[in-house]
Amino acid sequence: MINIKELQNKLAEIDERSSAPGFWDNNQKASALMQERQSTESIVTFYLHFEDQVKFYQELMESSPEELDALASDLEQLSSE
């Protein structure tokens, strides 16, 4: 399972390291770390977006079941066209 807090801490650590003097002295090592940062940030962004979507649909299901029924009906019509 993804530990989002751990990944966010990793991003903060990379940001701190990359702002240190001499970080770019070893260009190859610095580039590899920045690629790792980009990959980690992509995972965090995707996870947070997915989490927001889940919360939205949970709230929708709890607050408006009739809207979900209408949406399901609309989707059935679209899929049959």
C-alpha cells in the first residue's frame, strides 16, 4: 500500500538536498535525484487526485442517491447509442 506521508516526506527531503550548496557539483547524481523526485511527485499527485475523486463519489452516494440513479440511467442510454 502507498504511504503517502512517507512519499511527501521524501519529496521534502529531496527539495532540501537539492537546495544545498554544491548539489549540482555531481551533475549525474543530481540529475538522478531530480528524476526520482519527478517520479515520486507524479505518484503523490495521482494518489491525491484519486483520493479526491473517491471522496467526491462517496459524498455523492451518501447525499444524493437519486442523482446517482439518474446518472446511471443517462449512462445506460449513452452506452446503448
